Amino acid sequence: MYKKLILALLFVVGSTNAQELNCTVKVNFEQVASTNNQVFKTLETSLSDFVNKTNWTSQKVKNVERINCSMFITINEYLTNQFKATIQVGSSRPIFNSSYSSPVLNYNDKDFNFEYNEFQQFNYNPNSFDSNLVSVVAFYSLVIIGMDADSYKLDGGIPYYEAAQEIANVAQSSGYKGWLQGDTNQNRYWLVNNLLSNTFTQFREALYSYHLEGMDQMHQDQKVAKGKIIEAVTKLSYMELNRPNSFLTRVFFDAKSDEIVSIFTGGPTVDTADLVNKLYTISPMNASKWSEIKM
């Protein structure tokens, strides 16, 4: 009962609070041969309205505080009302005293199949599974909000991850891929369960240290700020000792690798030898990028 009450508060639709997301939604249908392209354009418009006009939480949000994010959907196959697709989800947050926005999430979900009839209404109910399209979009909306909250307050994202986890739990009986533990070790099930797991608390700590203690302090003292960013990477290296090649490490560096290279190849120099060694160890897939950081 308590959990349902919390979910009801989180998913109030039509309240007077401003919506949390400022999301660009795009549907790419170039790979599909269809005589009715309008259905894809209608889908794009309807999803954009759904994401941006839903109050995902009970928090009061000013318009300038809305989270800039994106959902790029690529349709790979289309037959009648059946869609096989992928969804690329991204978000960023502004850096204090700067015009720069720092990427927080950049994730590609390849298990995004759904049914859709043109002009169908998107009715979201967190306690039931009505549409894989709605559930996936709602899930990532809450993950975006959770990761953004973690970047401002230690463990600030937990309530939103818990709401996303409830979506995943309800969707497990749907038969759609991406919601089940056994599908793969890197899907929506594992994403939200890892975000909430005590085993991966250093990931949430790293989001906080990297952004609030690091990036947001760049305007005051770049050397001190860079030190905090190194500390954030160090937290991830501790996490990797217990869980090598973890899903969340990949999620972090998919968003942050280019930015880290940019930070440590410009501005005041700091000792990066230990940082680079850690980066090579915990994210070897980005080795070519780490080689650009001058020690």
C-alpha cells in the first residue's frame, strides 16, 4: 500500500507543477519501406507530447529547471501495427556559472519492439502494463530524472529509480525483451537494479562528485575541480574491483569519455598518470581516447 501511494505521488498527471523534461523526440524511419509515412510522424508528435507534458514526479519544477534530454527512435521493421526499433536515450545538465551542458546519459537500447496504431492515446498507469511503447518511454524518463537528481544530491535519484523499477517489475509478464533478468546482463532490468544496488553505490557517488563537486566548481578553481573529477573516477575503479566490466561503468563512460578527454587536455595541468592508468583498466574500450590525455 505504501509503495502504491508513493507511486501515485510520483506519477501525478495533470497537476499544476511544471513538467520535468524538456525532451527532443525523433523517429527515424529511413530503413523502412512504407506507403504511409504519416504514421511515423504522428508517433513522433504524440510521443513528444507524452514525454514533455506528463508530470513524472510530484516535485515543483521551474521551467528553467527542466532536464534537457532526447529520445531518438530508429524503426528497423514495420508491419501493420508492429514495430521493431531501437531507442537512443540521452540527457545533459547545465554546469554552474557556465553556458556548457554536461552529458549525463547516453544509452542505446536495442530491445525496443512495440505495437502502435496511429492516433492511439498514451494512457500511463504505473500499476499496469498497457503498452511496451509507454512503459519503455516512461522507464527512461524516470531514469533520466534519477540520474539528474544524483548529480545534484547524493542518492537523490533513488525515489525515481524505485519508480522505474516498479515499471520494470510490472512489465516482466508482458513477454517483451529487455525487462527480464535472463534476457541479457545489460538491459532495462539490470540497469535499474544496478542503479539501486548497494554493490554499485560508488556509481551514484561518482555522479555526485563528478558534477556537483567537480564540474560545477570549474568556474572557481579548475585544478581543484579536476581533482574532484579524478576522485569520481577513482570511486568507479573501486567499484570495478568488486564487479569487473560492470554495466554501470559502461553507462558512465558512454556519456563521459569525450568530456573527460577534453577536461584533461586543456586548461591548468594536473598529474594525470594515475587517472589514465585507472581509465585504461576500467574502460579499455575507450583506450584510443585515453591516449589523448597527456600525462
